[in-house]
Amino acid sequence: MSATARKTAPLPDDILAMKGDTPIVSLTAYTTPMARMMDAHCDFVLVGDSVGMVLHGLPSTLGVTMDMMIMHGAAVARGLEKSMLVIDMPFGSYEEGPAQAFRNAAQLMRETGAVAVKLEGGEHMAETIAFLVARGIPVMAHIGLTPQSINTLGGYKVQGRDDQAEQLLADARAIADAGAFSVVLEKVPATLADQITAEIPIPTIGIGASAGCDGQILVVDDMLGLFTAFKPKFVKRYAQLGTDGEAAIAAYAADVRARSFPAEEHTFADKAPGK
């Protein structure tokens, strides 16, 4: 199901049906202009809680609030026509139990237009996932490196090596059985990501995982090179907009200080008499 052939935005069942077929394309977005740029090319767009670090300068995703997710989710929704909108549930909005998760997921969907939510966690979140799905809320799961758990994981480390592999496999099976329509695998060894992809019936979306996953996602600011000093190993830079942007700002500052901007073509003449 290519973006060029698609006339309407896919639904979670459409993403599920892409398992083992054409690779699923996704990026994060936080603003309307960025959403418009990726709309024709992505199968789904994720409003990630990474917005806290990318746009708000927070040290982690833990400070992201429901209000922030709603504001950015609504902005992204205004830029999409062909891509499915998925939104992250922020830290503290679902861990207490299924009822809390339902209230907050319903609010996110109602106030943004998202058709699915994403939440982090494996076996211990299976009950919540099943509760949401049974009540009409499609769920994308997220296992491996789960950024909301960095304080217990000991930082942004690769997950699933050695004795952790069996637990990640159990997590993947549990969320698939609970009814999630897809799962993000973050910073998982490639062989394990391939094994999970082969064993579970729902699409795997890799970020720092394997090309063998059913799809891929990146933070758009990372792949566009908007950060000049930070580049995760799993990111391929498709542009260097940070460097280009800084050079453009420097050129603008030089023009202003030299009084060469604004030039005559950037200013307005007096109105001609009688007109």
C-alpha cells in the first residue's frame, strides 16, 4: 500500500495488514508544517513524547504533559490527509491502571483526531492494552529501550542482549496477544529484532533495530540533521539542515549589521499621489 496509491488515510487494520509486505514508513512530527511535508510519504505519523526533548529542551521525556501532547497532536493533525496519526501517551498518563489509561487515551484521541495511541511496556502492560482495545482504542506498543523508563533501565542502553532476550520475546508475544496492532522495537539487537518480527503476527516498527522489521521510524529532526551536536548511531542523516540553518542565520546577521538587508526590493515605496 504505497502513499501514492492511497486516497485516504489508513486505519490500524490497514497497518496490521502490511505485516510482511511493503515496509511501513513512519516519522515523528510535532508541528503542522512538518506534518504537511511528510504526509504524502508516510504510512503513519507519530506525535512522539520526544517533543519534550526536541522542541522544549527537556532533558528527557518524563516532563511531557497531556496538555503538551494535545497541543502538538492537534497541530500535526491539521497537516495530515493521507497519513494515519498516532499519538504517544505521556509518562504518568497510563501506568496506574487500565481505567486511567482509557480516560487519558480517549482524551488524546478526542482532542487531537489521532486514531491510535502508543504506550510503552511489555508483559506488564498487556492487561491495559487489552482493556483499551476492547473499548475501541487501537494501541501501538513500544518495547526495548523505553525512554520513559530510563531511570530504571540505567540510561539509553541497547536492550535485549544476553539474558534480556527472552524477556523481550515474552513482551512481544504478550502485547500481540493483548491486541496491539503493531509494536515499536527501539535499540534492540538486529538478530533479536528479526526473531521477534518472525514470531509475532503484528508489524514491528524498528528504530535502532533491524532492516528486517516490518517498518521503520525516526525522529524527523534527527534524520534532517537539525541537531548539529547529537547523532544517535541508528540515525542516518538525509540532510544537514542544522548546519545550513546556522549558516543562513549568520548570513542574515551579517547583512543586517552591514545594512545590506533589507534592500530596495524588500521595502515599500510611498504611495503615488492620486492613487
